[in-house]
Amino acid sequence: MQIWFFRADAKRDLVDGWDKNMSIWSVKDWPFFIRKRTDHINIYKERAVLESMYHSGELVIHHKKGTRKYYSLTENLLPAELLNKQDPNTTMADYYRWYVKRRIGAVGLLWNRAGDAWLGSHLKKDHRIQGINSLLERDEIAEIKIADIDELFYMPKQELAILEDREEHNEAAVIAPLDNLIWDRKLISRLFNFDYKWEVYTPAKDRKYGYYVLPVIYAGCFIARFEPIMNRKTKELLVQNWWWEKDIKINQDMTDALIRCFADFAKFLNAGKISTSNSLATHGFKWLGNCI
């Protein structure tokens, strides 16, 4: 493996780091992860030097090419005043409270059940309960009860105004497989009756849908999922398959929203053309051709 170290360039506002999984987060959170970096020093001290230096905070990722990572000394990319800050959480109770609030805020609405939304936090059930109770006492989160669901949910207190919003937001969006919204697949299934699995690691013969399938939402509901294939050489985005959710009623507002959505999606991918497979072309998907 070829490893490069880079000297200082423009200071960073975001860094690649471990949170739930490998994530990108604000450098302002650097001091809050001191405890996690300290834990990693003990875990990785006998492993590869680069891996150990990265997890202990001595190195950060400068950039990537494909799956290859290029590192820089942390001091070259983050300001000294940030690196020299003490851990803002003076006690473990402070740390649990901060981390629980961070995860609830990341998902938007979360319950106190073990699941993928809590991955990487290393918080045990008792720690989560302690953090939640403390946040409730401090009036920093609110309990949310949803009809026909026994479990309590929690959301940041400052976000409660969202629940009072009665304006229609009839927009569509493509959701990434690892988007915060669908971190907890059981929660999404319970709230939206939408079951989703990212099947890239599922053997082809066992896949229900496809290798890389993305959910689509419209007006606050999961309405479909589709399988895109991007040809980087021709800059053509092929919609290979599309599956509507049960009982979805297609109307002009939805179609218009999907056209806007896929125009943005194509722009993000730098696609110059959107096409459909032969099977879709004959089933009312001509609107995709209007996206570019």
C-alpha cells in the first residue's frame, strides 16, 4: 500500500471520523471525541501504526481516491486552539447525555431500543436510559407518543415546531442506503410500514430487489424504490428497475415532484442522460426522460 503524508493546506470544517460508522462530522465536535480516541489508543496500540495513529487522532484523512485513503498530520489541518481543547464532558454522565442527544438529533426521532441507530456509540442500555432521563430532566428532549405504537419516542426539544407544521411539503427525494433517516430499519418499518435492506452484501440469488436499490420518498411517505446504474464513461444514468409501494396512487403533483427530484439526482451524479430499461419504458416511466 502506498501512503502519502501531506503538509498543511486549507483548514478543515469537516473530518472523516468514526461515530455510528465511518462518518463525516464537524471539526467542532473534535474535543467531544477525546474519550473515544483514548479508548482506541488502548485497542489499537498493538496493530498497524497508521491505523493506530488515525484512531488516536494523530492523523486525519486528507482525501480519498476510491477506497484508498491519503493521510495528513492532524495538526496540519485542524487549528491548534481546537486540538488543545479539553474534553467538554467532565464526567461519564455528561458524556452519555451528550452522545444520546447527538444520536437522537441525528435521526430526528428515536426510541430507546437496541438497533443500528446506536451502533458505534458503545452505550449500554443502562447508559442510554441514564442519558435519556438526564436530558428529560434538563428539558433538552421531549417524549413523543405515536398512536397505535406502545414505545415512547424522543426528539430534540428545539425540533418540536416541526410537529406543528401543517403546510404541505409535496417534494420527492432519493434516500441514500446509509442516510440517517433509515439508520434504524425496524423503526422505519414500524413508523412507515416500509421494510428496507441494503442488499449489496446479500448473495445475488438471495436478493429480493437488487444490488444497489434506493428508497424514494414523497410528501413524507416512502412511495417506491429503484435500482440505478451509472455509466461513468457515457455519463448515462440507467433506471434498471422500479418498484412502487403498495396502494400508491400516482398523480400529477407526484410526477412533477419526481421529475424535479431526478433532475437534482442526475445533476449530483453529473449525468447527461437518464434512460430506463425496456421493461420500464413501456410502463409509464416516460417522465424520466423529462428530468434533463
